[in-house]
Amino acid sequence: MRKLFTIAALLCLGAVFAQETGTIAGKLLDKESNNQPLPFANVVVQGTSKGSSTDFDGLFEITDIPAGTYTIEFSFTGYQTVEIPNVVVEADKVAVVDATMGATAAALEEVVIKVVTNREREEALLLEQKEAIQIKESIGAEQLARLGVSNAAAATTKISGVSKAEGSGQIYVRGLGDRYLSTTLNGLPIPSDNIDKKNIDLELFPSRFIQNVSISKTFSPVNSADLASGNIDIVSKEVSKRKDIAFSVSSGVNSNVSDSDIFSSFKTTANNGDVSLGVYSRAYESGNLVNALTEQSWTPSEISTPINYGFGFNIGGILGEERKLKLYFSGGQSVDNEYREGLFREYDQGNLRDFVPADDLRRWLRTINTTAMLHSQYKVNDNNNLSFNSFIINKVFQETLEAGRQGTTEIFEELDNIEEGSQFIRDQNIKNTLLSATQLLGEHNISDKNTLEWAAGFNYLVANEPNRIRNEVNILNDNPNTAENEEGVIELGFTGGFQQRKSVQEITDEEFNGRISDKWILKRNENEEDIFIVNVGGNFRNKTRDFSSQFFGVEESGAGINPTSIDAIGDIFTQQNFDNGLLQLNTQPVDMYDAELLSYAGFANFTGKFNKFTAQVGIRYQKDEIDVNFDVGNFVNRETGQARIGTSNKNYDNLYPYLNLKYAINDKLALRLSGSLGQTLPEFKEIAPFQYVSQVGQVFQGNPDVERSENYNIDFKVEFFPQSDELLSLSTFYKRINDPINRGLQRGGEDIFSYFNTGDRARVIGLELEGRVYIIKKRESYPNLRVSGNIAYLDHEQDLKDVFRTDGTLEQTFKYGDKTEIGLEGASDWITNVSLTFNSGDESPYEFTLTGNYASDKIFALGAPRNQQQPDVFFNGEIVEKGFVTLDFIANKEINEHWTLGLTAKNLLNPTIERTQFVQEVVSGNSFDSTILSYSTGVEVSLSLNYKF
């Protein structure tokens, strides 16, 4: 705690002045040649050493000019030297000077000066945050580079009140997790790549795709009402200069992988041979996967020297003499290898049921991301702009898990005790995700006081597990009373007929979406500032999903047939053994569901500026229809008794009011107050009762009876901007959630997790402190030292309810172990992010950044009673993900104007990531917290080389 308050005090240090720079760019035409471009003319900023020359197209650009007012001098042999006074350079903006030059003394015929804001830079984003009405925070490409951020997921964790679960990659904003968030790309919805999540894995978006990442923590009229903690919007890269060409390469290694035994024989799935150049070529479709039982290996592949590496490139620029067309294309690929080792335990009613020791649960993970992006922008004229975006992401993820190789594991219940033998499981899973997002956006200045913006998009997602391979076997001692046979006798698991299996799971999502917004300026003041504004618009979203899953299993038919070792299990799965009747094929009926979300909305708001006071008030109408039809093996209709087939239809339509107030005490200090009403819709996977089995045997399934939550939000914030690139802020907020949705252990289910409205209400009260200041002030050619950080504290709780039948008798209780209240799933009490950056300040500077993150304990899943009549005695306790600290080091060296060398060391502390469970023994009554999962992810060190043309 003392460290937290020390950091808070550091963030509140007094601000210092920093020198700010801008850019002058433009085009010079030759009057003597009918206004053709004039190349090779000299352009000088008088009073400085800054200058340039025009190129073949008459274009020039002069960067890093200190803010101020200057005279620009144009000179060319045989032409009259011309001076343009009073060119104003503003911090982090581009003064565009377009001119015509002649040989006569008339010199300059026309000068047009425009100012353009670069929204990649931190100063520009802070200015946007300063002038916005909503409570919004952003991080731009410039700051991402300084912090060594490689993707959008890491970017969000640098914003106050945001944390990431290292094990799952899930993002938490103000303690609320995946289901309470929404994610957009350029303001349009983007689908999830994972059945287990509402939001897409932000790690799929590399930093070269990103102009900035913003989080709106309060309700905004243009966003869906389906959010409680915030909306994450990724703004894709746009061209900001006439030539933007670069490439980069990187290589590194994970410390866990670098162990000699792991490094020389890193395990991948048996499907690894079907992956070439980052693309998975499917050998078996779902209809013929059964052939893979005998035709394809069951044994993992191995690779040596599993080095992490990546490359990326971008090429773009502003085309044409009139600069009407902007094009930007970026692509690349990254390969990451990771090894985890830890323990696993599973309890039921205080009894230890499954156990894998710390050195006997091993995971090998390999991820190949291939990405491409195209952005184009066409300026039809001064009043009309069109933009086109296309994104393609292909992800191939392989995970191989082994538990029990050491002969000390009890993981499924087929033997009486460890004296008789142990168990071994191996699970090989390849996940192939292909995502494409296509967007068309328009902006039209219909008049001086009327601006129309619109966007339309189509998302297509295929997220498959095309060939998952699983083995569960017993390792028997020859004599149960001795341990003289070290290797043991291998016996196939004999429960259920699917312990040796290959399975397929396929998801296809298609979505059409759109938005439109029309802004009317009703009144301007004497300074031509907009003071009365009306905004009306709407949104549309139609998302469909097709899901299917099927198992193909193998079991013995009477006479025993035993593999010679756990590394030769697949040797017995031959067509001959099936033909001879030694093995039996079991085919599970296809589990499937199809789902549709239809959502449309309209909104209207009024913004009024009254001197220092600004108010925005509005209302949104939104109608949501969710239909899920399913045919799954584990479902039985409680009313009709019909097996497998069912449906869940949900319709919600509401008015959602919101209010945003801002009071600017002066140009550096402002107060903000916001209030809104929203909702949290259940996701398809939270509704469909399909059972997904994790690698360690835990089961996750949806609940057709789960309903939406209602969210009430109040936020208050104080913001102080000492300089254009500095910020100090303090926020407090209150959230009330009616009928909160939680992941919890299912009633009567030993290891089945599902989703429930576990209580009538939940509340969150929070406090956030953020600061970005210079300790050593930023001056040209001098070193500077900067600290950035944020601290968030959350006080949260929710009730656990009883559900009664119409006759007043108890149907179900969510209370357990004397608990009638508990914290929110996924909420940490403390979240802290701090970074310290030193820049040498010379012409080719060194830059070093040390950045740390801490998120305290959070509930992974609520507990549940195992006996509805005695829930205080017979129950399984809540599962908690323990807090930990991460520390990263980033170093960059500008060798010259083209080359940059980088060193990154991530997760330097390599903390042990743990989940614990509250356990109460039924017989003794003793209670304790037990570690049920642990592992570390390793230290990742990499070198990168970047070249800019």
C-alpha cells in the first residue's frame, strides 16, 4: 500500500514547461509554366536552421519546428525570392502552405494556409480529450511506440482503470470484464474471434494498424447501449504525410522456452505439418474427420529452436497534385512460442478430486498471426470525403497439453488410488481464425452548419477448431502394492467411449452494420464558436452465427489392447484393429446452434455551451432481438421433457437517457459530470447450452434462461492540463447493475461452469488518479524524464439471491457457505499502471522506458451450493485469480533518420500466475484457500530493427 501512495505522490509532482513543435508542409506551383509543380526550390524557415526543398511534384515538408510565428522564404534560380510572413506553427499540427511562384516581382500569387491535427500524437489526443464532452481517454501511435506496445490489447492496459487477465487475455475496465464492454473499429462493431468471449482478442491488431485506441467510460450517443464499463474504439491508421514507407523485423526468445530440453524439442500438435507460411491447410473437413482416426498421427510434432520472430511493412502516401487520394497498406506476420508449467487441482465439496503436481502439468503454445490492412481516403471536394477500410487477420494457434507424465497425477476417476496407478492426458488443439472487416465511411459538409457522417460495414468470421486430438489413459503398476515397474502398463480410459477422440468445432459469423449521424449547428457566438448543436442519428446491426461440434471416439471392444507407452498411443489406432473388432468407433451426434442478433436504434441530443459551462442531454431508443435455436446433447426441456432441441428468444426495447456536463474553470482545468442508463445483453455463448470441455476437463456451457442486466452510471472527473502533453486527473464513479450476470459453478455440477443472474443488484464505487508529467523538462537537444501512470481503487459487491416458486417454496439459491454477498466477477480492488521514460534529447536519441502494471485479486468464477437444502455445508467455493505485478523494459535508439534499433524485455519479474479456491471440508469444517492452478509465462526478450524511407 505504501508503494501505491508513493506512486500517487509522484504523479502529483508539479508540472514543468515543455517545448512544443509542429510542421510546415505544402505545394509550390510555377506561374511561368501554367501552374505546374515547381521542383528543387529552396524553402527556409527564417530565424531557424530548418529548411527543405521541393520535390518533383513541388511538395515540401519541414518538421520539428518549435511553436510560434515565422516567415517562410522561397527561392529558386531565376525567380524572385519570396517571403511569406505570419505563418503560425501550432504544437502537434501541420500548417499547410500552398503557393504559386513567378519570375517577376509579383512573386507570390496565392497563399492558402490550413491546419491539420495529427491524431497519432499524444498532444493531439490530450487536446481532443480536453475539449470532449464525454469522459474519454486515448493513447496514440506515438505513445504506443515509446511504451513498446505491440498490439491493441497492450495499448488498453496503459489507460487508467484498465487491466488484463494474463491467463485469458481478457480486458477489464473499471473492474468489469468482457460482457460489460463493447469493442468497435472506427466506430463500427467488430466480432469476437472466440466463442468464449463477447469482444475480439485485441492482440490480433498490431500497433502498425493503429492510429489511436480510445476508451469512452461513459455513455456516448453513437455507441450501443450494450455496455456498462466502456467502449473500446480502435481508430485505424491514416496517411498523414505524402510518403509513409517502412519495414521492421524482430526476433526474440521466451525464457521458459529457452530451457535446453524445451528449446531442442518444442512440442506442437500433430496438425503442425499442415501449417505453411502461417496458413493452415485443412487435411480433413468435418464430414470426413473420422478418417483421421486411422490415417493421421495422434502423436505431437516437435520443432527445434522455437525462436519468436516477426516482420511488418507499410507503404502509403498522399497521391496526386491536388492531394485528393490517400492510400495506406500494411501487412506482416508474427510467430510466438510459449511454455508453461504448473499445477492443477479440483475440489468438490471440500474433497480433492483431481490433482496434477506442479512439475507435471505442461503446456506448449505456438501462435502465428498474419495481418493485412488497406486504407484509402478520397477527397471528392472540400465538402465531401470518402474512406474505405479493409482488414484481414489470420490466426493459427496451437496448444499442446500434457498432464501425468511423471506418474503422480489423478485427473479422472477410474482408479481407486495412486497406489494402483495414475492417469495421463494429452490434448492437442489447433484453432484457426480468419477475420475480415470491410468498411465504407463518408463525411459530408452539407452546409456551413450541417455535417453528415455515415458508415457501413460487413464482418465475416470463421473460427474453427478443425482437428482437436485428446487421449486419456491410466498408467497401471504391475503390482498395486509396489512401485517396481516405473513405466507401468498403459490402459485406455474406459468411461464414456470418447476419452480417445478427435473432434471438430466450427463457427461462422456474418454481420452487417451501419451508423449515421447528422450534426446541426444552431448558433455560433461572436468568436464563431459553435454553442448550440443538435445531433440526430441511428445505428443498425444484424449478426448471425452458425455453430457445430462433433466428437469421434475410440474405445476397446472387450479384449484389452494396450499401447506400449504414452508416446505410442496412436500406434494401436489402425484400421486392422477396427476390422478385427479390437477397437470400436463411437460417433457423437452433431451439436449445433444458430443465433441471430437484430439491433436498431435512433438517438437525438442537444449540446449547449454557456460561457464556461457545457451541457449535453439526449436520449437513445434501442431495440434488441436475440434468437438462439439449438440442438445439443446435454439439454432437456424441463417443461416438456424433450431432449436436445430448444430455443431461446429475447426481446428488449428501451429508452436510454444520458446527461454530460462540463465546467471549464480555465483553459487548463475542467470539471465533468456524467449520468446514463445502459444494459448488458447476454451473448450467444452465454445462452446456448452447448458444453465446451477445457483441456483439463472443466466444462463451460450456456444457460437459455439468463437475462440481460440494467446498468445505471454516474461519473465525476477533474482534469488539469499543465501543458499540451501533460495531464493530471481525478475521477470517481458509481455503477449500479440490476440482475448482474456472472459465471459460476452450476448447481449440482462438480466442474461445470455456466452463466446466471445470481443476484438482484450489484454496485461499484471507484476512484481513479492519472498523471502524465515531465520530471526533467523537455527542451530541444536536452535530456528529459517523464512519468506516466494511473491508479484505480474499486469497492464492489453484489447480493446472492434466493429464487422461489409461485407456491413460495425455494426453487434455487445462489447463496453458499454463509455468503449472502460477494464481489463482482473480474473486479480487482486495485489497478495500477506506471511508466518512466528517459530520452537523451540529442539528434539521434536514446529512449528508455520502464513500465509496470499491477492488478489485485479478482474473482474468476462464483461458487455454488451442491445441496440446495444445506448450502452452508455442501458447496464449492469461489475461484479467485491472484494479483501480480508485471514489469517491462523498452529501449530504442535512433541510429539516423532512417534506422531505429529496439530492445524489449517483457514480464521481467515473471510472476507465478495463480488461481485459488475457497475450500471448506464437510466432515471437519476446516476451511482454507487452496491453489488450484499455477504457471508462469516467462520473460520475453526481443530485438527489433526498423527502417523508414
